[in-house]
Amino acid sequence: METNVIHEEVKRLKQEFFAYRNGIVADMLRDAGDCHKVIFGLNIPQLIGIANETGKNADVARKLWQNADCRESRLLAPMIFPAQTMTVDEAHQWMEDVENVEIADNLCHKLLKHLPFAETLIAECATSKNDLVRYAAFRLAMNLLCTNALTGHSALAALAKQEMERDCSLTRALCMEIGNDIGQTN
């Protein structure tokens, strides 16, 4: 896609964010410690509506993802990225780029769970030194478990047990839930 067309589409999307902005929600997110410099305060249903109107577009999604200062850009990007065009390297990079739990949850739910190599991502990222990357790996695992799309239950159980031994506050509850879910399915 031509650079100018991408730029115009991103500009249009930012104008839409501005039109839907909610100062009360934005202030609450800031007060709660959201790390983004620009927060419009849109909720997920509003972003899903914008994504449905926009359609799938990898170039626009990449440009939005690069705008790490804007919460809504980071939330919309996985919604419009066509899963069949994402590479393993790009998926790894997006997981490394995650800046908070909200972005990780959305990335896993809207994009990563649809990748044919999602289980490989889990295996490769579940042992990262970065707490948020590990969180994203286990969140992705939960997404696959919930849709019965996960095949490697025993491998995931071992990873979750290993993560529990780390005693990381970010991943503890998620790994306990994974352990409980796998225990019920085996």
C-alpha cells in the first residue's frame, strides 16, 4: 500500500478516535497508571466497530502498532491485522512490544490466537526474561484453551508449573487457571 494512502487512513482513524473520545474514561485510565501518553478513552466495542468499518489492512495495522504512545492505536492494530500475513518474527516482535496487560490481552484475543503457529509462540515466549512477554504467552495459551484449539496440554502444563515456581505476580493467577483447566480436560 502506498505510504501516502496509509498515512491518510491512519489520520482518518485518529480523527475517529477523537470523535469518540471519552475524557472521563481517559482520566480514569491515567489515574489507574496507564502508560500511554495519548488516551482517548474509547472502549473495546467502539474499537471493534471502527475495526469492522476499516477492514483488514496489514500496512495500516503496522503503522498503528508503531504508534506506541497512543492506547487506541495499539488496541486497534491487532483488530485489523490479517492473521494470514503475520510472520513468526513479526508476532515475536509484537509480543516484545507489549507495554501493559490490556494491550497483551487484546493482542492475544484479536490476533495471535488466529495464527497457525500460535502454540509455537507460546512455547518460545513462555520462558522469556520479560514478565509481560511471559504473561502474553500464557494469555495466548488461555485463549487457545478456551476455544479447544490447544493440542499441547502436557507441554503447557509443564510451562505453567515452571512459571508458578517463578512466583511472578503478573502471571501467577493465569498459570493457576491454566493448571486448573488442563487438570479438568485431562
